[in-house]
Amino acid sequence: MSKNIIFGMLLLFVALSAQAQETKNKNAKYDTEVNGNCEQCKKRIEKAAYSVKGVKSAEWHIDDHTLHLIINEEKCSLLDVKKAVAKVGHDTDGVKSTDGDYERLHSCCLYERK
């Protein structure tokens, strides 16, 4: 009988540990590189980031081309945000925009692509 109790407690511990590892962070902070040039780019990049459900904060810095994010990982991922930003014409460190999306940018926003 005691073997069954020990086995049951071990099984419960493993199940609870696995569940705890699947918990997503509701205030995950990320910094990601996003190419752009100006204030118009800043507005477009931040608007695209905020269009993703689960983005709590998005601030792009012109000087270092870094997008600072706080996201709810239960609702979105960093990749979701990168895809949304690329869709409006801005390459990120993980997702490139299509040539068509890039070419639709205003002439002052056409950054040097890598």
C-alpha cells in the first residue's frame, strides 16, 4: 500500500512540475532590432507592434534601432510582433519584410537593407 502512495505522490509532483513549466509570462520584456530612419518609421513600427493582441508596451528608439517590448506571452509571441512589423515594411533581426512591403514605405523611410 505504501508503494502506491509514494508512486501517486511522485506522479502528482511530475504533473505539477510540467504544468508550472508551461506557464507563460504575462509581462515578458524583449528588445529586438528593427530597421527604420525617422519619426514616421517610429509611429509605423509602434502601431504595428500594438496591433498584435497581447502587446502591452512598444517603444522604438531611432538612435539604436531597438524596439523595446512588454508582451503577454499567453496572448502573443515575439515572433508575432516581428511578423507584424515586417508586414508594414520594416526588417527585424528575425523576420524580413517583403520587397513589396518595403517599397511601399515613404522615400525618407527607405533604410539601407542588409
